[in-house]
Amino acid sequence: MTVFVLMLSLVAGCGGEQGAKDSRSNASVSENGESGSPKPYVKKDMVRFAYIVMPQAAPQALINREAKIFENQLQKLGKKVEFVSTRSLDKIWPMMDGEKNAPDFVYIPTANFATYITETSRFGGSNKYTIIAGSINTNTTVLITRPEIKSLKDLDGKKVGLANQRYSDEYQFNEILSTVGLATTSAGGSVEVVYDDIVMKELENFAAGKYDAIIIYDPMNFETALSKVPGSKIMMSLNPDGMFGEKQPRSWLVARKDIIKNEPELVKEVLKTHIMATDKAQEEIAKIPAINREVFLNYFEEMSADMTDILKVHTPEFYEQKWQEAEITYDPNMDFVTGVFEFMDKKGVVEGKTLDDFVQIDFLNEVLKEMGRETSE
């Protein structure tokens, strides 16, 4: 049973794994980022960072394992630094939701955070965090169709499976459908998107004929998906022809709103360090695949998982290829961020929230100007 649960986590991956205003002017949000009476804020002595264990994990966190950039920089403010790692929505979201020892900054997959802020998932969610920078861009999400689906137009009136309430994926899919005059039902169209809690359930339903197509992320899951339906195929990337940028956002850096409100200098120093770590990771990208693989394998070894099948997939060559496909960045891609939020707003899953609740880049732009760099638009 233990092995089964661990492999279920592996298949589910990180998703089932898993011009904004300064928050200081947002009077509707309390110091802990939630509506209601503010709680007394206690300044941080220890700054906690969290990141998700996955292929193409946050490069800034990976390079910091040996470079200790965050520790060296934040000690100037008298702060100690702790990095923690985990995976799966049932672990990272309760960690972020918790009142005690919740991470102050999190490197989190884009689809993961987009859903987290909606508070609609059974795995958790809150309004305590907001995006403050980008981390990594890559194209790892695709549309897989049954053999009888020859083109996007064939999806008219059909069902498409999607795991983990990945609203950002549905946003992209809806934008793609609009190029052939279609839309998802949540946008007033005829293509029904059906959500499953985990990837394994999505794959089971695809095999059972319940879906005409599925949207699925990460190459680890592609082969499994294709094996479920003979003749099925990858029709396209969810970023066709660079519709959302040459490479779309894969992970963002998010921060607790109470820290943004009460310790702005800490946020600025973290962002400066994040940019420095981005530079370091770009310069020493040859080191990243091995570090990423070590982190991933160590996680499952510590969970006492059966490593036989994991090692078959997670070879050094696998990680080399993954990082050749990645773009290390601090730019969150505001066009993408805004598009995702506006779609979720129309879908009705961010009621009472504004774009400020989702993203705040004033501090990033302040730091970029101070460093003589181009700001994020």
C-alpha cells in the first residue's frame, strides 16, 4: 500500500502533485492576507522558503544548495534562512495554509498557484500569498486526443479531461479554441472541460472513453496517457507557436502578503537575491540537471519508495534534456498572469479578489531599476 501511494504521487506530479498596485494600499486585506481583523505581525528572524520537488524544479533554489546566495545576502538584514521542499497538493497547500511555520516565500508551479488562490480545491487554498516574480519557463503541457479527433474543430460538443482544477490550463485551452471559433462551456462555448482530482483518475476516464481528449502536463505522464487509448496522439502543445511567449511560465515566486505589508525591505532584499540566483543559475546551468536529479531521487528515497521504476525514468540524460528545454527567468510574464486571472474571474472562481491579490510586481520593478535592469511590464 505504501508503494502504491508513493507511485500515485509520482504519477500525479506537481499539480496533483501540482502594473499591479502595492499591497500597502490594499485596505481590504488584513495583515495575514485574509479579510477580517488583522493579527499582530511579528517580524521574521528566520525566513522560510519552500519549493516543489519535480523535474525542472526552481533553479534559484537548486543553485542555492551549494552557492548559499540567500543565506549570504539575507544575513545583512540579520535574517537566517531555511529552505524546505515537498511535492503534491496535499502537502504543499496545507503547509502554505498553516498558521505555524508556513513558508514566507514559495517557488510554486503556475497552475498550482492559480488554483490555490481560488480556494476551490479540496486540497486547500487561501489568499495569503501573491506572485512577486517569475522563476522558470518551459512548454510541458499538451493536448492529447483520441484517434477520431483529427482537428480542434472536431472537439465541438466534446468532453476534455483536466486534472486538479488547473484553471490556467483551461485558460490556455480556451484561447487556443478561439482560433477556430470554439470555446469551453465556462466561456459560453460547446467544449466541456471536466475536472478530476488527480492525474491517475483523468487517465482512467480517458481510457474508459469518458473524454474525447485530455490536457496533461509533464512528459512523465505523456507515455502513460498515450498507452491508455490505442491510436491516441499528442495534437499540440498548450503553447502553440509561442501564443503565450516562446516558453510559458512554469513556476513563479510567491510571497506572503503580511510580509509585503510589514517588511518591505525584506521583500526587496529577497527579490534582489532571487535575481542574483537567477543570474547564477543561468551562468552555471550545466550544474543544474545533476542537482535537480539528486533532489528528486533523495525525496523518494527518504519516503522509502521502490526506486526501480523511478530510476528507469529519472536518468541523468532525462534531466539534461529537461534543462535544455527550460528558460530560467525572474520575469513573471504579466500578459500571461493577467490573462489567467481574467479568465478565472469570468469563470467565477476568484469572487471578491482583484488582480492585486494574484500578483504584485511593484517591488520587483523597484529592485530592477536599482540594479539598472529592464522592468517587467
